[in-house]
Amino acid sequence: MLPRCPRLLHDSLRIAAEEHPDKLAVITDDQRVSYRELYQQARRLARGLQERGVQRGDHVAIFLENSVETVVAVYGTLIAGAAFMVVNPQTKADKLAYVLSDAAAVALLAEGHLSKVVAEATEQAPSLRTVLTRGPLTSGSLTPSTAREPATEWLDLDSFLAEHPPEPRDPGVVPIDLAALIYTSGSTGNPKGVMLSHQNMVFTQASLVEYLRLSSDDRILNVLPLAFDYGLYQAIMAVHLAATLVLESSFSFPAKVIKRVNQEAVTVFPGVPTVFATLLSLHRDRPQWMPSVRRYTNTAAHLPDDHVPGLWQMSPDALVFKMYGLTECKRVCYLEPELVQVKPSSVGKAIPGTETFVLDDDGNPVPPGTTGTLWVRGPHVMMGYLNLPEATAHMLKPGRYPGERMLCTHDLFRSDDDGFLYFVGRSDDIIKSRGEKVAPVEVENVLASIPGVKEAAVVGVPDELLGQAVRAYVVLDQGTEMSERELRRACMARLENYMVPRNVVFLSELPKTGSGKVRKKDLLEAEQR
């Protein structure tokens, strides 16, 4: 007899389908799918993947926009025995190729209109055997010049699902097997694959719904990319609870989102400060009401204190949760909503079932009010980075018991006398903007490749809404003339939107150390003077 509580991440979907088959699982602009339908489609996908050689331990990439098919792909991959990796559909061909190659992905589900990007990427991904496309292909995307030999098999996703029965084989997965790879920017410029086991994610989903006080009656909105772990976990939490996910493609049309919230009686509204700032701007121009919302959750950057009263005006009964996390363990801490005005600058305490410590450079606890490095202990800590033992060793350190590893966040924190945590700053070079991690070296490499650019340095500068904004300092070749707009346009062709510098500062030279290394601290200090 199968267990009634989840041991594997996809067990939650099976249980929801068995206990609530007719309940709405996912609502989008054009689809309303029950748990029975979602489970059957995921099983059809799993069977089809297995018939094309996908085995336990393989990696399957998902290059889809927010849709029912993306949720199907996540759970179908897991049921087949493989690990999933959701890739942001804004990703350019060269980075997609890197991720596919690094993960040795054997199958890819992609938007048809992105098939030209996919075709270019597959030339550098020899492990890829199958591409399943959603919707019509981009014209000319599979010309002989772009099709790899031997050619990857390209199939229509809808037809693929229709032709396979919902009867996958049991692959024999156990909780310590890999469930997901979540790629996050690294200091080398290449994204790093965070490895999360079923055990990691099953624990995390339970801890999240506990402290957020969620139930099966909730309707959870998601306007965030499912490639972003904050967005992904909205779907995972909904399935775990047998709640309903109201899935939006984006937050590009906020008035439409507000209308959807009221139409579907959404109770949980996750966001980042930019989302909430846009909501409040609309509210100031013309009052907006979302009385059904009972939870606002915020992460990625500090939610400005003056945003909270505005959210309460729109949703008088809502609780506001401030949180901090990082991909390597999903979530670290949260502030009880009853304390958002008592300790407005705090990000709270450790999530249920975990521990946090603020330590000095020698590993000793620091007293309240003293800045140290935040460490995390718990079942949610990642397995490591794929193919990167040195980077893994940098983040995972020996824990309290033999074989245990704790996560060193390398972020600077302090605590108060009550044990509440306060974010001080990042101790590495990574910029966290809009909840996404940006490796400065990756942006610098693109800038340096632009004709006429002699040197470039990229830093993160404080921004109330973004957390950090990406700023570029550029030295042009002698005699070259180039505007900020031209530089940003060139970056847009090579980088995801969130990585494009928000502004560019032109300098005659960059400040450097005696060894020739750019002194980024001097750039920031010069701006403050």
C-alpha cells in the first residue's frame, strides 16, 4: 500500500489526486485543470519519457513559460525517476547550452516560439536526445545549419502526451535521490547547479506551509517565474496542500492580475518589493481592493516599512510575512506577521525544524548587535553544487555530528537580544537584484565584448525596490563615442533582463590596485561622496 504522507516530492500530487480528484489544481488564463487531470498528464509524460530512455538519475530541462504544462513537466519528470531543472525562458542560447551541457540533460521541454534558441543551444549539448515543444516552432529554427548531427528528436508536446498511457514504471527512487537542479549565478560567471534531494524538498514544503499557516482552502497566486525557486515553491506548496494555484504568466499587466485575484478569490499573494511597489502605486492613483487576500509574502529584498500599511488598505485581513532565503536551502528565516511593526527591519528567526547561527571568522558565536556570518543547519540544506566540489566545500562545512554539513551563507548578519536576525550585507561579489543572483563577471564579459569598450566593472548598489541594482562603470576606447542607451541595448541582446545594467557610468579609467585588480570599493565610495 502506498504511503498517505509524502516521502518523495511527487507523492504529494498522487495523494492530492486520490483524495481531491475533482478539485481545481491549476488555473491559468485559458485552462482550469483538476488534480485528476494534472496527475494523469504528469503520468503520461513520465511514461513517454521512460519510453525514450529517461532513467532514474537522469536530468530533464524545462524551458517553458508559466503554464499548466510547466507544472506537468515538473511532476512528470519526477514520476519518471529523473530530476527536473526549470530554466528561465529569457535565457539566451549560450547560457542554455552551458546549463544543458553541465547537467548532461537528456530531454528538454521548450516553448515552440523559442525553438531557434533551443536549436542553437542543442549544438553544444551532446547528451540531449529528445526535445518536446509546446506550440508552433519558430520559422526556420530547424534548418540544416542549426540542426545538430545526429539530430535530436523533436516532438510536439501535446501529441506526445496524447499518445502515451498514464502508466509509468516505478523507477525505484528513494528520498535521498536528486529531485531538482536549480541553477543560480556564481562568482565565476557560469551558473551553478544547486542539487536538492526529494528529502530536502519534502521537508521544505512542509516547513513553509506550517509557518505561513496555509491550508487546502487556500488559493495561491503566482506571478513569479517558475524558474525562480520562490515561484516554483508556490506550485509545490499548492500541490502539497491540495490547494489551488492561480498561475499568471508574469506581472507585466498588474491591473489584469488584480482583476484575476478578485475573480478567483486568491488568498495568498507572494511577491517581491517591485511587485508590491507597483500595486501600491496603482492603489494611490485609484484605490484597489483585494479583500480575499489573507497572506502577503515577501522575499528577495527588504520590504520597505511604508509598504505594509498600504497592503493592509487593499487587503484589511492580510498577514504580511517578511522572509530571507537563498537557493542553497530555499528559506532561512521569516518574521512573524504580528511583529512587522514591532521589528520592522528584522527578517525574523529560523523556519520550523532548522537552526541559524551568527558566527565570527573563527566559528564562534558573536554577541547580539555584533556583525558576523550567518550559518544554517537543517534538512533543507542542499546536497551541493553539481560538478563543483570546491564551490560546494566553500558553502558546506562540517556540522555538529559526523557526516553532517552546515551551510555557510557568506552573508553578513547580526541578531538582537531576542534572537531576531537582521541582514547587514553580502560578503561576496554576487549581486542580488529582484530576487535573482547576478554574477558581475558575467555582465562584465558581455560589456567587454562590445566594440569600443576598453574596460568595464559591474557592482551592485542599494535600491529600495530591487534590493540591489546593477550598475556598470565603463571605459571606452580612445575616440569611441557611445551612449548609455546604446550600451544597454547591446547588453539586452546577450543578457537576461534582470542582468542588464540599470545605469552606466562612463569613466576615463577604472581605479585599480598595484596588481591591476579593479578596486570596486573605490567606485562605490566615489559615488557616495
